[in-house]
Amino acid sequence: MYKIFLLVVCLFFCKKEDKISEIEETLENQKFNTAEKKIETIIETKRNSDEVLSIRKNVKNRILEVSNDRNKVIWLDDKQITYKDLANPLTKSFTFPDLPENFSISSEGDYSVVLFPLANGSGCKMVLVSLVEPKPSYFSETYISCKNKSAVSHDGTHIYYFINDSVFSESILEPKKPKLIIPKEKFEVVYPNLKNRGLIYPIGKTFVIFFGNAGSYHLYWFNPQTNSIEKIGVDLASPKLYYANGKSAYIIGGVIGGMILRELRYTAFGKPILGIGFAINNNDLNPFPTSKENEFISGKSGMIYKWGPGISKKNIPIIAEKFWVVARDNIIYENKKKELILTSSEFTEEDWKLIELYNKSKNN
């Protein structure tokens, strides 16, 4: 049996080495387009260790969220929402009767508040669902803007959302009654003549709020124990949070042409600390942190690469326009067929050689 295994391994690598030799010969003959297509075919072939998470063909773009520690992955395929625990063999899916607009998850990924567009296009209605435990869903009677980002508490007992630049909370217990907890006067208006957006993200058992618009946001820490906010950052270019290891996340500060990547460190209940950060360029606008200090994975024009301050960019042997970095630096990406693939960020020497040749073919 062991000999058979060795034979299979040998055949696999010998075949790949033969293909590499063939591609090198193609490049020497300056047939760069031919070489590029051959390499794309090899790289886009799924590895034996890859896991296909979804093969659904969606009407809308697929939406994916991760828990604070990136072990829980939740994605929306049109009407179907799927929960996957990467640390345990647990996957659950269920289908909504209507097509959701968007969704947000709790810090540990066990609960989600899902937005459904109203028929008249005037906003969205909210439904709080339990993704793991068989609990009944909570249907809010409040309508909100679909452009804002709502949030759900870590234990699934409260939802938080914006109405007219003020923050409201709502308990899942009857009666269904929104409670004003942060009036709009507490938020500093960035552009008086523009309609502001409010986006709430969970960090542990508290939250951060991006408030602003047009590439300029302020960042607030929201403590649900005291229903208070405190401004902790200004001049942020993007209202997006990139989770790391469950105790920190990264945000993009500054302005277009002068952006800064800043680390946000937090604990379960304490006030988070926003670091000074370091300069980045337009190629690094989706900076997913890895488990290594000051190392990130970004992508542009279908190519994914590792980088960091003082570290040269290194392309990864994956071709994808859309991707996410999850626990243990694994990568989830969409291929050309729009399949959702979970893959390891560990690659063979042959894989690295292929992406090196791919770069050479594209640069000629």
C-alpha cells in the first residue's frame, strides 16, 4: 500500500514538473500568451486538499462575513445562508422565502441580523436569526436604510441600528419597541451636505461604529453596557474592518493618495486602542492580516499576494477576483465558475514556480 502511495505522489509531481518544463520552453520561444493560458489552466485546477463550499450560481453577488477570530464563516448565496465552523466539522444552511439585501453577524458568528428590502424600495426590514441553535427568528417591525450596517449582540438578545443618524437598540423580548440610545448629536458630521452612513461592527462584546461618507469617516467605540460612545479615530478612508485573531482588526485611515493601515486592538469589554499605523498604496486596499506579525494578504486584477512593511510582495498561486483570509491563514476565494473554494495557503515548490512563470508571461 505504501509503495502505491509513493507511486501516485511521484506521478503527480513528475507530471507537474513536465508541465513546468513545457511552459519554460514555451516562454523561451516567446509564446507568452500561450504560456499564460497554460499556467492559468493548471493554477485554476482545484487541489486535492481544496474544499468546495458552494457551487451555486447567484443572482446577486455572494456576501461573506467572518467571526472575530475568523473560525466561523457565514455566506449568503441569494436566498440561502450557510454557517461553517472551520475549527469543528459543523455546517448548517437554510433558505429564506425572500431575497436578502445584506446581513451582519455577532462577534462569535452564532447570530445574524438579515436585511430584506421593502417592496416599495424605501428601506429594509430586519430579521434576527440563530445560525447554530434551533431558536425561533425575531422579526423586527422597524424599517431602516439598507445602506447602513446593523449589528447583533454576542448573545443574540439585542440588535442595534441607525435611524436618521441616531442609534437605536431593540430587545428580542416583547413588546417590540426600539429604544433610542445614542442621539445623532453625539456624532460629529463630516460633510454637512451629504447623507451620512453608519456602520456597526462587533469587537468582542462591544462595537465600533464608522460614521461619515465619501471616503471620510470617524470611528467611535460603542459600549452596550453603558449605551455610550467615544470617538477613537478620525479621517478614515474606508468604513471596513479586517478581523485578525479575535483580539485585533485593521482599518484604513487617511485619504486616497495618502492612506494608512492602522491596527485596532481590543479586549472583551475594554476600550480599544487604535495604532498609528503605516503608509499603504492603492494596491493594498483589501489588507487581510495573517497570523504573522505585520504580514498581510491583498489582491488586485485577479492576483493575490503576501506583503508587509519592508517586505517584498510575493504572489500566491491563486487566481481570483474575490477572496477572504480566514483562520490559520486559509483562503476562501471565488473561481471563474463562481464556485466558493476553501484552500490552504501552503503551496509546493512547483506551485511557486508556476506563479513565477505566470508573472514572467504577463510581463512580456
